[in-house]
Amino acid sequence: MAAPSFFRLPFLLTITAAIITTIPFACAQRQSGKGCIEAEREALLSFKASIKRDPVNRLGSWKGHDCCKWDGVHCSNVTGHVVKLNLSNTNPKLFGNEFSDLCLSGENSRFSNPNGLLGKIDSSLIALQHLNYLDLSGNYLGGGVPIPRFIGSLRKTHLNLACMNFAGRVPPQLGNLTRLLYLNIKSPISSIFYDDVVHSDDISWLPHLGSLRFLDMSGVNLSNVGDWVRMVTFLPSLKVLRLSYCELSLPHESRVSSNISSLETLDLMLYNTDTLDPAYWFWNADTIKELELAFNQITGPIPVAIGNMTSLEKFSLGGNQKLTGIKYKLSDGLCYLIYLDISSTAINQDMAEFMDLLPSCSKSKLQFLDLSSSNLTGQIPKWVNHWGNLSDLFLSENRLQGSVPREIGTLANLRRLYLDNNQFTGSISEEHLANLANLEELDLSYNSLHIKISSNWFPQFSLQYVYFARCKMGPHIPLWLKEQTSVTHLDISDADIVDHLPSWFWSVFSQAHYLNLSSNKIKGRLPATLEFMSSLSMLDLSSNSLTGSIPLELTGLQNLQILDLAHNRISGTVPHAIANLKAMAQNSRRYNPLMRMYVRPITVSVDIEYSVKYDDSLPLVTKGQEIDYTSTMKYMVGLDLSCNNLVGEIPGELASLVELINLNMSHNQLSGEIPEKIGLLRALESLDLSFNELSGEIPWSLSEITSLSHLNLTYNNLSGRIPLGNQLQTLGDPASIYIGNNYLCGPPLSRNCSEPDATEDYTDVTEPNKRDFHFGWLWGMLWEFGWCLLSSCS
């Protein structure tokens, strides 16, 4: 029987009175009408005071009394306590892609994120006793010291200290965080090459985190940890486990999988294992949806045991260069497979045969397929149209032959298509592309293909990356490109284009970061409208038939890092305003647009997966030879004006471009002296000023460029003593550097500067000697001019 209402009334009044009396106590800790709790506000201000650098003023709002309104600070609506502090420094958007999971290197690296806070984690945070969410990832607050032990005294459920430049031992006090659901202490991949890395010899603290669902210790050296799998079995709620490049050993145990019944993601990338033993425990973990085994040393075929992983959606074996593919048809238990990466392996199979060994039930479900650099042979099968859900197809750098099947044009969901560096022949027509409305990236370069598309065809797609190097599409720029206003990377080099660039070209591609039109026969002058291409980082117009002078507007491209105008007919002087190329004058290599990341589709993972691709190899004449900069192109800052008709002096302002790595102004008619301050170009690795009319002495500052590995000053009119310096003495065949300069003396030449009249020969030389010098110089110039002409015409 229910109690009469008059018996319940005193009870309700008592509860109400208790609630009312507690409100003043909770509010007493706040400043009246001023927001957050004062002690916690002071703790946050102490943390702010420990920050030495805040490049983008992320803590600019941290002022005033109400800390609950500060950026990154979240308070409880009931108590006013700070419960969440999120100052994560995710990587900025580059070309529409956000790389929030990128953790490649520390604060001083070329890869570092320039927006990160620099300082330390102040112990004042210990005052935030109600804090249950702390994310400081991507900031440089580690300072090369261990993770602070006081972190283990906070009552958190979410802790993210990834990519923070820590070092030393992982504090076992993390085991005190028994309420933790998310733990990320990932270290930069580059840290594994140094001695004082983040490491742990004992992870016995891990089982105390019984509620943990996400664990990422990638980059933490765990080489001295024994049976780590057994430790993981004490985490029954764990869904995501990332232990890439941890230098762990992989135990041969299959019995433990039943204790890890919630695991969905297992990342053992860069694990150094050399086999896929069927006894490994994870083959029987039928809950795993994502298995990452890329960049190991796995040999032999993919084991049939993978068929036991009936929940598998994503499988990555890329980078295992001795992996030999599939020997037997894989089980139809893999019907959920949507992501397969077997790139950079030794499959060495016919593509149609290889694809036929995949589970039949997964072919129509595949969304991502990467078989690039895997030594595939044969042709793309015509039943490629069975892969109707594909959004990403990478077949680059194989030995595939024949024509590109028109059936590839039925893959309506395709977003990225890479067929470059194969042996394809034939034509690409509208039929290949007409139905690809979602296409964003297309690479057909380095094949023997002809792009035969009607001039009145208008594509449905909007491309961002367009690579047609060595695909024949001339003699005019295809009109269908006029509609591609979203392009950021365009390569139509060696495409048999012989006409002037159309007037619409520079406006259509005004958002481009990368433009390569080299090795064509493009005519005309460089336009003044170049100044509106503010995003341009690389411009290669070499080996064409361009005329006129270098427009001043070109020097206004403040993001330009590589400019190659070699092998043209450009005349006039080098503008003094060249100093305005700011990306060549300041450290701009931390985020180089020539390096880009593939952000792959995510279905089962909290993190974003990435792989690096560099825009097609960039051939530059440097160090005395033509070098294809592919993997190193992310570091290149270069200026190449060689093989033109430039006159006048080298402007002294050139010395302000201190980030230059390659400078080539050879085979012109430049006169005057080498700028005295050229030694300021401390990053320079290659300098070529040969075959000009330069005179005077070689600046002694040149010997101060310690990075210099190639120097060519041949066939000029230089005189005086050759500078001595540590770096100049290390250059290969040093005497050859100065050939054709008859008035130089001193080592490494045999001519002694102390000989009578040695230094006066420049002004008091006999007429026969003058004639001999000029005759040799003239022949050298004619020979090199012929070489330039042949190079530009070939």
C-alpha cells in the first residue's frame, strides 16, 4: 500500500532544504558574478605564464574573471568547476585536407606544426581536481623531459599528450588514472632515431586502467617489455590499440584472443616483424575491424588465416617489400573488407589473377584499393566495373600494359585515380571520364597515352590534382581544363603543347600551388597577371620557347619556393625585386605544399590514416647534373634561370634569399662581380654561375657556406686569389670548378699568387694571351649554347 502523502511531505521538505543549503557553499568558491572558481582561474593563469610562445595567440582570450569563457576551457554548468581543457594543436588544412593525426617530428623539425604552443606543462594544473578531459596534443610542451608525474594525480577520463616532444621514461603514475577511457601518449616517428626517446621497460601499470577503450603508445620504445599481450588482456573494454614503431616483439600465442573481446583496431605498423605466423594471436580475434601491419619486414604470401577475421574491414600491408601477395584464394569470410592496401610489396602477379584471389563477396564492397609499386603485370581487367563502390584506386608504378579499359569510367564513386608510371598505351577519351562526377585527383603521367577529348566536352567533375606528364594532348591546352577552377596541382609537362598559353589559363588556375608546364614548346611572354597567383609554391616553365623579360609581378609571389625558367629565351636583367620572394628568404619548409598527404576514408577508427606522396618528380639541373627530386622535393627551395639570354649584374639582393638550396644562373650573359654577400646563402647546396661574363674576385664569404657540395664557376672572367675555406676544400675535383678563368691563382690551381706579376696579369696581359683566352672562352660559350639549344629543343 502506498504511504499517505502527509508521511512523504516531511521527507521532501528535508531534501529540498538540504539542496538549498548546499547551493551557497558551491557558489561561495566563485567570485560573485564573475564566473569560474578563483583558485582554478589562478591555476590556468599560471599555466599560461609557463607558455613561452603562442604563435597564433590561442591563449589571447585568457583574461578577465570568467575563465569558463576562455578558449579551450569548459566548466560544469552545475558546480562551475573546470572539467575540460582542450588546447590540442591539430595540423592546419592544406589543400582541403585536415591532418589532425599527423605526428612526424618535434618542434625544430621541418615537419613541425608552426602553430604549436611552446613551453612546459605547469604543475599548477594539479589544482584542477575536477578536470576529467585534458588534451594538449601537438604542442611543444614536453621540452625533452619525461611526462610529468603529477599528471597521474588528476581524475581524468580522457588524456591526450600525443606529439608533444617528451623524452625519458613513461611515469607509472599513469596507472593511478583508473577512470581513464582514452589515453594517447604517441611520440613523433622521428624520435625513434634518438637515444633519449620516450620509453618504458615496465607496463605493469597498464592493467590498472580497466575501463580503457583507446590506447595509443606509438613511438614509445617498448623493446624491453616482455609479455605485452598479456598486459593488454587485462583491458577487456579496449577497442583501439595502436603500438606502431614501438620495437616490440610479437609473441606466438593464440590463446589470449578470447580475453580481448572488444578489440576493433590493432595498429602494429613499423613493428619489425618478418613473418605472418598463423599462430599469432590476432588471427583469431574475430572482432577486429582494422588491422594495420604496414612497413614491417614481412616475407612470403598473405596467410589464409586472415579468413578467420570475419569482421575485418580495413587491412593494410603496404611497405612490406618482400611480401609476395596471395597464394590461395582468400576465404569468403572477409565479406566486410572495404579497405585494402598492399602497396610497395613484391606481389609480382598478373593483376587479373591477383584480384581473382580476393574474396568474391568483398569486390563489390571495396572502397579503397592501393596496389601501387607492387610489381603487378598484365592489364587492368575489364571487370573493373564490378568494383562499383571504389572511391580510391592506386595502381601507380607497376608494369601494367595495354589500354586503360573504358569500363573504368563506370566507377561513379571514384574520387582518386592514380595510374601513373606504368606502360599503358592508347587513348583516353570522354568515355573514360564522363561518369566520374566525384573525381578529385587524376594521375595518368609517365605512360604512353594520348588525351583525345573533344574541345566541346565539359566534365562533371571538379579536379584538384591533375597529373598528365608525358601524356600527349597538344598542340593546344585542352579546353575542358578551362572548367577546372579548383585545381591546386597541375602537371602537363612534356605534353606536346606548342602554342601560346590561352588568356584564360592564369585566371583559371589562380589558386594553384604547383604548376609544371616544362618540356613543351610554349611561346610568348610571362604575363603580368602572375601576381594574382598568391598560393603558387612551385612554377616550372623550363624547356619552352618563352621570350621577354622576367616580369616584376613574378617577384610578388610570396609563397614561391621553386622557380624554374631554364632553357628558354628570356632576356633582360634579373630584377632587384627578386628579394621579395619571401618563401625563399625565410624558413618556409615546415609545411611545404610540394608534400601532401592522402587522407584515407575512415570507417572504424578514431584516428585519421595518412600516407605521404610527393608531387611528381621534379627534374632540376643542380650539382652539375639533372636530378629528379622526388622524395627530397619537400625540402627544395630553388631558383633556376640557366640557359637564357639574361644580361647585367647579379643583384646583390639575391643574397637575402637565405633559404635557397639550389641556385643556377649559368649559360647567360651576366656581367659584373659576384655579390659580396653571397655567403649569406647558408643553406645553399648547389651554386652554378658558369658560362657567363662575371669578373672580379671570388667573394671570400663563399667559403662560409658550409652546406655547399657543388660549385661551378667555369668560363667566366674571374681574377685574383681563390678563397680558402673548410667547405671549398672538400668539394670534389676542386680545380675543375675554376676552368676558363685564366686570371685566378692559388690552390687548388697550380698558379701561385706570389709569382711576380701573378695578380697583375688581369690588367697587364699581352694581346696574344688575351686572344687565346677570349678564343677559348668563345668556343666554350658556343659549345654550351649549342648544348642548351639542343636541350631545349629535345
